[in-house]
Amino acid sequence: MKLSIPSAGVCRCCPRLSLFLDEVKLAHPEYHAAPVAPFGPAGSGFLIVGLAPGMHGANRTGRPFTGDHAGILLYESLYKFGFATQSQSLNESGNADANLHLINCRITNAVRCLPPQNKPETREVIECNHYLASELALVPDGGAVLALGAIAHHAVLRAQQLRKADYVFSHGAQHLMPSGLTLFDSYHCSRYNTQTRRLTTAMFESVISSVVAHLEPG
């Protein structure tokens, strides 16, 4: 069967990812299977940076953290702390719920395309980094950036032209960057991390609570 021609304007800078998305689209014609754009109002004071779209989550629905296990804890926590209009990301049909809106919060990924085995290569993170740099530039001075996992953390540092050795990833850590933004670290809210209890709901909510305290001092 012949693959369909990708839509005009779709990024194909990473050959491995582009070919993989072609294969996924062939197997699942109804999937988004393309670069996943950020979700939430641009210029928000809170930017969340994940790793990459999940196969049957954002890669299917076209919206970050929507449709897979990782999004459950994320959106429930954002709703609890006032960053989202509801806790559920899917509607009754299993598609991205249009009634979900973020409030002063935006979500993106270090890599915008689905990688095989959910593992992007370093060169792919680097190729996609200018998109992340553009997102960071929109966050107002004094804003908060939450990195979900070490790869997202390092992608933020790269986008800010900072050295890894000066900003070590650690769950719950906070790093004031020269740009005026504060980088918050959390383990990724993946199924593996939550089921093994490496990341608990209390641990994740503690980080979000720290973000709230940073954005709303006093």
C-alpha cells in the first residue's frame, strides 16, 4: 500500500520520526500522527514541558497529554489548582474534549513528534529545540516552567543556552534562570512512574503547589 503524501507545512526535519509517523498513519488513518502543537494560551505564566507525544495519546488526539495515562494525573492536578476548566481531557467519544481549557498555563513537549518506543534521540531533541526556545520566550518575566523528566529539563536548559552542570535535575528542585524564569523539576507523570510509586499524586501536587506559590506570592 502506498503512503499518502504528508500535508504541506508539516515538519519533516527528523527522518526517523517522519518515517515512523508515516507508518503509524498508515496503520491508524484516524490518528493525528503529525507534530503536536502546544495546548493553552500563548504567553501564559506557567509553561509545562513534557517529553514527546504518546502513541495512543497526543499522537492520536493531536493535543498534549490527551488520551494516555500520563494525562490523567496532569489534568486532574491542573484542575485542582485552578489551571484547567475541568479534570478530564477526553469526551465521551474518546476524543479531545473541546470544553477543556487551560488558564494561564500552556503545555508543550521537548519533541513534538512521536518517537519509536517513546525514546527520542538526542539529535531529535536538538532539532526541535528552537520550537521550545520560542515557547520559553513567550513566558513573561517571573514565570514558571515545569520540566517533566530529565530530558525535558535538559531541553529547557539547551533552549536557554545554560549548562547542565549548573542546573541539576532533581524531583522537586527549583532553578532560577538568568532569563528571569524559574524552572521546576518533576518526575514524568508516566504510567510506569505512577504505578511503581516513583511519583505519587502527593509528590506531583506538591510541585504544582510550589508553582502556584511562585506565581502568587503571599
